[in-house]
Amino acid sequence: MTAHLRFKWPFYISLVIAVLLTGCTDGQSAPPPPASDPAPAAESESESATPKSGGQLVVGSIGGLPVFDPFGTAKQEAALTPYESLAYEGLLVYGEDGLLKANLASDYRLEKVDGKPVVTLSLPKQRKWADGKPITVEDVRFTLETYSRPDYYGVWRESTHLIEGVSRFRRGKDEHISGITVAPEQGTVRISLDRDDVAFLPLLTAPLLPQHQLQGKSLDEISSLSIGGQLIGTGIFQPQQMSEQEWVFAANGSYHGEKPLLDSVKVIPLQQEKVGEEVASGRVHISMVSPEVAHLLNEQDTAVQIKTAEAHGYHFIGYNLASEKLQDLVVRQALSQAVPVEKIVDELFYSFAQPVKSPLHPASFAYEAGVLPGFDPKAAQAVLKEKGYSQEKPLVLTMVYPSGSQVRQRLVDALLEAWKSLPVKVETKPLQPDEFHAYLFGGQATDLYLYAWQYPLDPSELIKIWHSRERVGELGLNASRWTNPQADQLLEKGQLLLDEKERQKLFGDWQKQFAADLPILPLVEVQNPYCISTRLHGVADRLGMQPFREIGSWWLE
């Protein structure tokens, strides 16, 4: 893990727990399974099949408006949120398969020059900022140098140290970063790196910054423009009004892609219990809901549709491999065999969930899950009996988990119920989230831990959690204390700038090692159900990890 992430690990963990656990309680975490049948539309098929321009889309935000800060000084995750992505774009963008694709750039290529990697980006001349000014290669250099400034400690700083010459720039020795070369006539930017490291590429997904607006401004001034929605962007919609009560985004007349059918988008806070009523009435057109509410709306004959978005992460039970009781793989396998994951999915989450097989998202280009123990409680009983455990002399284990989430408590109850069939006694220890983070990642002793991680945008991020050097108690996140030299080597090689097929094989082999050693038992990913008005058309049956990615084709009846 880099020095930047090491410094901020408690905040990083807090973010993950907030998004995956607290959020899941309110339906804010999701996968792919079946969408429900939509309620009958009020208009005829011929009318609904004809897209119409105009209108304001109203989006409900459960529990309040989230952080809005594309510049990245007020948030903890180096990724644009769905609302930020409406207005701001990077040179590259992650596809649903986890591969980087050209976005504001028309093309990018990687090559080696004198043994060092070079990234070359091409910029189309016709693209413009929202104010009509042309996007230039100077904007690219200005953006990278702004994120590289010595006083910038936002989320986009992490990999700037990889650019050749950034040290001299930060010390004020050079006016520009020597490793960044711009060619205005050719419309290209050439970035030389100090070393071969794929961690640099996510920086190119950071919002491009307009030099003509920000030149000479302090970082505090830029941050204020970012949070206030006054930062000029290139996205399909642009912030028009930002207040505590509502956000309004207007269609960007200078957008480089196809003009959106909607005139504007309004985002308002919405209480979970009001979603069905507000969407059915037409006052709100789309809002995330919890699986419970989605199930209830499916049961009722209301004028709404329920669709789902891809999961951002997964829940799992972690095994502490440093515990004498769990060092034996067959014991971990037996505990896993007693857990009816399919039943948990169907009964506890109203089928708005699906089983998990890997720490990578199933849509990832590198996904190739290894073989996990199947549900077989009788085999589990036999193994533990052979190991000398019985109802009179059970295997006694402690399990810690963060309290305060209905989703998490359901999983705890399901696990305890499943393990009743085994000669096992589990003592649970719920802790407040902050206390849990300090306990688990501070290296305190426990046998089991219930937790959740986000799926990485790129599989190379797995090294931050699962490399053996990431020791808990030393600011590392490897709470299972998993050590596997061969798996470590695969993660280390996966950090290099390699072609897709080679990376795919590396991380496929790693996933097989991971499943074979069983440092965790992946459980479920809980869907993000969305409640959608029948007046809103063009929404795919299943939304991606960025639910507004195709908003340009949405339209209102």
C-alpha cells in the first residue's frame, strides 16, 4: 500500500464500511440478478416507443445529498460518484468490464522508451468545455500538475509520484513536470514514468481541469468551486444550482457526445419510506431503495418499476489464519460447507442479492473464480468429528463485526443458525464501527470477522489488502493474516503495465490460489434496487456500476 493510503487507512476503511454496510441497510449496494416485472405503463406502446425531448428528471437521494467534490479534497475515494460523473470526465474511463477506455482522449497507447514506460494520449480538437472554450493539451498538463502540487492532498494525488520529474516540480526546481510533453499541433500529450506501475493509469480517470478558469487560483479556491458546483466540466450535464435542499444540473450545450433528451436533472433528499409514494405520484422519477422496500413495491400494484444496478462490493466471513483453531484448511472448509449461501440470498434479501465467488466483480475482465466449498453440512460434521470436536467438546470461536446494520445482523444470525448443526460454539462480539476498525486492523486477536469490501476498479488494487506484507497492526488491511508467496508474486507482477491477456491470466491464477487457501468465505453482494416511474423511459433493465452512464437516452413521458 502506498504511503498516502497508509496515512489514511482508518478513513479508507470507514468509507468502505459506510458504503457497503450502512448503505446496504438502505439498499445502497448492489448486484446483477433479475429485475422485477414493470407495472403497466399508463400510455400505449406506440406512444411509449417514441422518445421525447425536454423535461426535468427528478432523482431521490435516500438519507440526504452525498458529498459532491470532483476535485477530491473532501472525499476519500479516488473515483467519481454517479452525480459527479454527470458533469465531469477524465481522459480515460473504466468500462463495466474494468478495462480502461479512451474518453475525453480519442486514443492512448503504452510503450517502453529506454526501458521506462511512456503513456501517449491523443486529444480531439473539436471537444469543448461547457463554456464553449476548446479543450487543449495544455489543459491536460495543467490538470496533472495541479494534482501533483506539493500542497494538494486530495484523492487524485496518490500516483502522481510515478511521473518522471515530479520531485523537482514539487520542490520548485522546475516550472513544469519534465516527464510531461505536450505537442499542440499534433494534439498529443506524452507522459514518461519513473517506473513500470499500472497504478498510474487511474489518475487519467480524474476530472480534467480547465486551465482558463483555474490558472493562478489557490487549491482552496479550486476546492470551493468544486464543492459549489462552479467548476467548469465537460460532462453531459452541468451543475446549475447546488444547495442543501436540492441540486440541479442543466444539459451541456457543448457536450461532445449526443445531446441528452432531458433538459435537466434535479436531485433531492428523500426518506426511504416515501419512495414508493413519491415515485408513483410522479413527483420523483427514480430513486434507490432497500431490498425490503423493493420487495414490498413488487408485491403491491403500484405505478412503479423495480430495476437493479451492479454491486459495488461484497460481504464475507473472514478467517484468521494466525488462529491455532483455524490454521487447518479442512476446518475452514468445514465451517464454509455449513453455510447455505443460496438460501441466504433467497430468503434474507428477497432475491435482491447473489452469491459471491471472488473478490473481483463477475463482470471484470480478470474474473475467474476458484473453487469454493459447496454446501454440505453432513461432510462438515464428519470432518469436525474426525478432528476431535463434539457437542460436549465444541470448537469455540470468537467473531467480531461492526454493529449498526440490518444487513450485517441478518448475516450474523444466518451464520449462527447454520453453524448450530456443527460441534461449534461461536461467541459474537459486535463493536461500534470505529471501535471495530481499531480492533480488527489494529491486530487484536479474533478467530472470525464479518466484513465487506468494495470490488476494486482494477484487479491490481487487490495487493493493498491481500499481500502478506499488509499486516494488521502495522497499518495493513490483511486481517486474515494470509501468507502465500506464490500469490504475492502474482499480485506483484500484476502491478506492471502488461497487456490484457497476461493480466487476465495472472489474476485468474491468483483467484484460484485465493479460493484454495480460503482466507475468507465470500457470502453475498446485495443489489441496489431502483424504484422507477413508469413515466421514465430508456432505462436499461439492469443498470451498471455507474447508474447514470446511459442517461443521455432517458426520456420522460
